[in-house]
Amino acid sequence: MKTIKNIFRRSNKWLSIFAPITLVIVGGMGGIIFWGGFNTAMEVTNTMEFCISCHEMRDNVYEEYKETVHFKNASGVQVSCADCHVPQPWVHKVVRKIKATSELYHKALGTIDTPAKFDQHRWKMANRVWDQMNATDSRECRNCHSFEGMDLSEQDRSARNKHARAQDMGETCIDCHKGIAHDEPDEPEESAEAEEVESE
């Protein structure tokens, strides 16, 4: 009987020493696996293949994008969906991914699953993106473009004048370049009428 008690005492002693160490190791490994999986999922959702995996994007805005300089150009530099629509700074990227869950909700509802429905909501969706770009001073545009990096003397007269004025007035890229990667949607008539009434 004493022998059994001694065995339990010794095993309890070892457990009290190794249990916390084991928990730290297992917790650390679990954290690494979770972090790796989380970051991998974030990167997968930033690929062009992921963005056009749903027909709403593939059949609408992707077709327009393929006709722009952001898709095909003399230098061979191609901009992906994430370059314009997902911030690079990690915290902002996570916030954007969380906001994107509403897109999954609308995908399930079929909110924009036909060309007619897509066009019906297009003005509102475009304005949401433009407002976000305005709020961040076109942060994603500036990952590639900057006033400091522009050689205005190499631009045609119109672009040179507009960029110089924009710089002086503190304007941001999206103020002028709304239709640069996708067709700029027409403002709905009822929205235009409402704006006219407000301005009176």
C-alpha cells in the first residue's frame, strides 16, 4: 500500500512540474498552426483566382477590368483585385476581410446573381468603394502611384495640368479616376433627382 502511495506522490510531483511546460508547448504549437492557417487563408482570398471564382465578379467587373491598362500594358505589370481592394497594412487588411463577410451574406441571398440585379446595385457598390478610397486618401492606389514619383514633364499637357492642380488642392486619385479599372456606372435617376432637391 505504501508503494502505491509513493508512486502516486512521485507521479503527482512530475505532473506538477511537466503539466505547465506541456501546456505551454501544446499551446504554442496550436497558436503557430492557427496563425499559419489564418494568414494562409488571408493570402488565398487575395488571389485573382479566388476573386473571380464567383460568377458575379467573373462575368461583370472582371470582363471590364481585362480591357484596362491595369490588366494588360506595355510594361507587363498586372494589378490584381486585392492590389486595389485590400489594404496592405495587416490591421486594415483584417478589417477589410471582416467587412467582406457581408459579401458572403449577399452571395447566399443572390442579391447580385444576375446581370440585371448587378446593374441595379452597381451605383451603390461603386460609391461604397469610392468613399472608402477617399477616406484613405487612395491608399491602395498609392502603393504603386505617387505624386512624388510622377514625372509631370513626361505627361501630356492635360494630365500634367490636372495632376499639378490635384497636388496643389490636396485631391486624391479616386477624385478623378473613378472609371480607371471598371466601367463607371451611371447614377440612377432617382438619386440624381434627390441630389438636385437637396442642393436647392
